[in-house]
Amino acid sequence: MRYIQITFKITPDTELARELLVAMAGEVGCDSFSEEENVVMGYCLENAFEEAALKEAISNFILPNIEIEYKVEKAEDKNWNEEWERDNFTPIIINNNCIICSVKEENPYRLVEKVEGREPLLVRIDPKQAFGSGTHETTQMIVSQLLEMNLNGTKVLDCGCGTGILSIIAAKCGAETVCGYDIDEWSVRNTIENAEANNVSLEVKEGDKQVIEKFSEKKFDVVIANINRNILLADMSAFVCAMKTKGILILSGFYEEDVSLLEEKALFKVKNSAFSTEILDRAFWNFPLTKTMKSKCSSPRCSWSSCSFVM
């Protein structure tokens, strides 16, 4: 999985301008960001980058009297395990009943008190070069969602599985079958290794939405996709087609203003598919639609959203 790094320089450089720049760059395919004193870096999959779309977005930038310069180059491949350790990653506690930590953490249970006499769910992750260590707000929102659901006996599909963290949690929460796929070979291998480290069984394949039909399961009770808006929109039909009637679609990795567009796309596919009587009963948002975050690497604040649809 090759990434393009786009280095932006804004004049005048204000916090508001940076926030709006991140939102703009997210619209044209950037799915992660980092910040330095004088620049903002956006990262986009190489095969998804369209410079013409970026130029148009800059020309229509919402703030007046702002100059935006940018430079495009191939992003350096990183060993995310080394980055994780170097940044002194500390275990993540979610809802006081889930611990996400390194495979090297010696005594993670010391970090939380038992809830009603039960030990919290423990997930050990070695991120290698895959995304999804649990530090990102969108990942944590979906983890919170899964922890509140009754997944016993369900069949779950994880689209863009990364490290496999969401697949592993679904399996630990009682899912009968969990399938995951990713376009990145590193991610697929990493998911398999992390599944073994957590003593869960997953079916994992390398590829994009085309591989969904190759899984042993053809229809799923829960479909998860924590990617970015553009891929969510492009792959929505595949997500919906993979769902059972009354299935649940959990999406994350987009901004609040994208919700209506994603909802429209999901509804359109349902209304024009084989779902005859059980059309969308209700759409519900299980998290605050706006999440303000500032990562350890001082990235600009971004408003992330997560939503669920019941088909």
C-alpha cells in the first residue's frame, strides 16, 4: 500500500485555516495528517490521488485571502511497530471494559478495575506497517460500538481490516464468523499474526471489495468499514450487497458534513437492491457526530464521525 505525502503551506497560517485545509484535503482522498510548525502533511493512497481534484479544491477554498502552496512526493514507508515503541505508546482503555495494548505489555489488567467482577476485554496488537493500533478516534468509536452490541453468533465483515483490531474485538465479543480484507499485503499478514496473538480465528483475504464474494460466508449480520469518505461512497454498494436483511452497517472515518451523503448512498442502494420488504427501518447515530481530536504528534484538530445503519 503506497502513500503520497502532500505538504501544505498556508499563508496566513491560522488554526482555522488548518482545520479547513484538513477537511478540504479529506474530500480529495487524504486519510491521515500530521502537523509541523510551518506545514501540514496529508497522506493519500497513491492510486487514489488526483492532482486535478486537489487543484480545484484549493481554488475553491472556503476562506478568502488565503494562499495555499503544496508539494507532492512519495511517502516514506514506516515500520509502525518501531514508531509505536518510539512514541512510548501507552495502553488504551475504552469504556473501562476494553484494554488495547502492545503484545509486549506485561500486566495490562493493572490499568483498570474489574467491572462487576469481570476482567475487561484484552486485545494485544503489534501494528507492524499496518494502520489501526487503536489510537485513532475513529477506531475507538467503532470499538465502543462493538462493545455495546450483542454479537453472539453473528457473522461480521471488516472492510479494510488494517491490524485486525476491529475483527479481533468482534470475535472476542462472541461473533461466530469474522471475515476481513485489506488491499495491503502487510495488513493482511499483520491481521493474521494479531489474531493468533489473541487466540481468535479470522478469515482474512488480500484485495478490495471484489474479494468479498470469495469469503466462505456470503451474507453478514454486521459490516464494518473504517476507511475514508471517498472509499466508503465508492464501495457502498458492495457493503450493502454483503449484508443480511436487518443487518447493521457501521461506518467511520468521515466528517460530520459527510453523513447525509453517506446516508443517501446507502438508502439508494437498498431501495434499488434485492431487499424487497425489509427496507431501511431506521438510521441511528450511536456516537456524537462531532469528535474533536488532537493526536500525540500534534496533528490538526479534525471532526470525525461514526454512524450505523440497520438494513
